[in-house]
Amino acid sequence: MIAHAGGDALPVVEHPHLLKNYNRAPITIVRGEGVWLIDDRGERYLDLVAGIAVCALGHAHPAIVGAIAAQASTLVHCSNLYFHEPAGELANKIAALTGFDRVFFCNSGTEANEAAIKLARKRAFRLGQTERNVILACRNSFHGRTFGALAATDNPKYQEGFGPLPGGFAFTPLNEIAALEAAIDEKTAAFIVEPVQGESGVIPATREFLEAARGITAERGALLIFDEIQTGMGRMGTLFAFQHFGVGPDAVTVAKALANGLPIGALLVTEEASVALQPGDHGTTFGGSPVPCAAALAHLNLRDRMDLDAHVKEMSALLFAELGSIADEYPERFEKPRGIGLLVGLPVKPPHETKPIVAAALHEHLLVNGAGHNTLRFAPPLIIGENELREGMRRLRRAIAAA
Ligand SMILES: Cc1ncc(COP(=O)(O)O)c(C=O)c1O
């Protein structure tokens, strides 16, 4: 690998054969333990990124490792032409925990959203409403990088040069109820919304907005889809954000933390909405493979035995307090932190930027990342302890002072 100082403050590393589509930091990670990542020189990094909200129970959790190993030595792959136990058991568990009737498994977040988009359109088609094909999303949304999800992503940075994108996508501002009222009509197949916009800088939806979305979509015959790829699996201090907000969508998309690090995505739907997709309408070779399903099941079973939601709320209060006092100390550099649970953003005031802080944090062996709208994002493993979080904040303060 060739390390070089890029134009940015954070030096990037190039590899001779990997595609250059990522700006990777100049470290090579070889191992993970709880909230720590360890590099090839044995240096330990406190991980407040967690794979971007993936490793909820931390790295190399022994019970999940055990479930993966046991499943890998029994059955690694089974075509979706047949049933296998891990997918069936996981679907039962998800249904019991969420109240959704049916689950479709895939391999990633963007695929879960593709499935949701296809289901919404096919549902309208089956109802004979062929004009109802518009997917309404929010301004500044992020739903993934494949074409359907990308078309629902309101960010020119991700879309530029990839056109033509599929048509039939529209956007409405987050948290503006009157605009939502005007935007949803007889052509709207679904409204898809992130309960907290993660990529665009940790911007929470309001309860009023989500409640209004529930009412308006139901009244006008459109589906309400929550993209919980970043907010799901305990990050809000509830299993899903829809439970935090007390608003019941027709469908929820999940990925990231579901299997605590193995690739899996899921679309959760009500029985009524689920009938849109019939045999042959949609599918995937690897979706819902036995090993990721076993890992996800182990994750959910472990959660049952932990008081994780209370812990997340406690650590969230501490993180908000710490970041709030940093914002008070540096009023010219930061706004007040925002977010819910352990998905928290610290907005940086221009002309200051996140990049020098992320680079200085790396120097302090602290991993944080920059999200949209010039925001430092904190999405630590949910199992982070008080001492680890306080240590992270000490390192962050040093990084801010140095940046
Ligand atoms: C809200 C949201 N939706 C979709 C995605 C895409 O997920 P994936 O990267 O697994 O395709 C992400 C990833 O960051 C996300 O945060």
C-alpha cells in the first residue's frame, strides 16, 4: 500500500489493485475486540464509528462468533428454492419483536430499499392503480447506491454522472408537514423516510412529521416506509426508531447492525402490503443465507438477555452532555449536538471542517467520521461502557485542540 498525504488533512492510502472508490485512512485493521480495533502494528483504536452503525454489540462478540462458527460448519449456503431453519427462525423472531407479518431477506441496505421500492410499485399495479408509481423521499435523504435507492437519494454528490436515473422519484423537505400534504397524491406509491437522516448529518425527523406522514399516506392509499438501516437494531434506545416514535409504518428496511457485521438486509412488511410480491417477482441468490441469519438471530437473542435499551439511553445522555460541553467551550467551532440514542452528530461551523478533526482523532487513536452538512458523527458500539465513552471524549478534546 502507498500512503500519501492527500489534498485533505486526512492522509489516504492507495492500494495497487483495489478500486479507488474509497478514501481510506492510513491504517490497516487486523482485529477487533469490543469497542476496540487493532491495526497491523498492534496499535489500538477506540471505535466510535462501529462500521457506521454496524457492530452494535462490538467487535468479535463471542456469542456471535460462536453462532457463526456453528452455522458455518453445518450449512453455509442454501438456495432460496428451499427453506432453511436460520431464515425461518430469524423471521419468526423479527415478527415477534416488531409486529410485522413478513420479512424478505437480502444482503445490504440498498437492496432492502430496492425491495421496498419494487414492492410499493407492484402493490399499486396489483391494485390496478398503474399511475401510482411515484416514490416520494425527503430532501437530503440517503437510501443507497443502487439505481432505485440512488434515485431516492437527494444528494447530487452521489448521483452526478450516473444518469439517466430511473424516473418516478420526488422529494419533499423533512419535517415540513404542509409540503408533505401537498406532495402526496394519487400518484404516490410510497413515502420513504429515514427517522433520523444519518448520512446527511444526523438530522432527526420530528414525531409530528412522522405521525402526519402516517395519517396522510394511509388516507391517500400510499405506503409509508421507514428506512431504518442506520437507526434500527437498538441504536435509538429502542429496537427500532418506529418504536421510539410510536408510529407504525407499512414497511421497514433494515441492514447494517442486523447481523452485527455480517452482510444482511431485510424488508419488514405488513401482511396487507406483502401480497404485492408473489413468487418470481423478486429474489436474490445470497439473501438470507444461513450464516448471516444465524448471526442475526444470535444478536437478537443476546439482546433479550441484556438491558441494552436502558444502557443506550444512559450512554446517550452522557455523550450529549460531553458533546454539549465541547460545543459550549468552542462556540465559534460547533453547534449543539443532535440525534437520538447513540446516533449523534456534532455540527461543525464553517469555515471549520470535520476533516482535520477526524485526522487529529486518528492520531489520538480515536475513530470518528464526518457525515453530511459538516457534521462529526458518533455511532459507537451500543455496548460501550462509561469509562470507554469518557476516554473517547478525552481523546476527542485533544484532537479538537490539535486540529
Ligand atoms: C439510511 C440508509 N439507507 C441505506 C443505506 C445503504 O446501505 P448499504 O450501504 O448497506 O447498501 C445506508 C448506508 O449508510 C443508510 O444509512
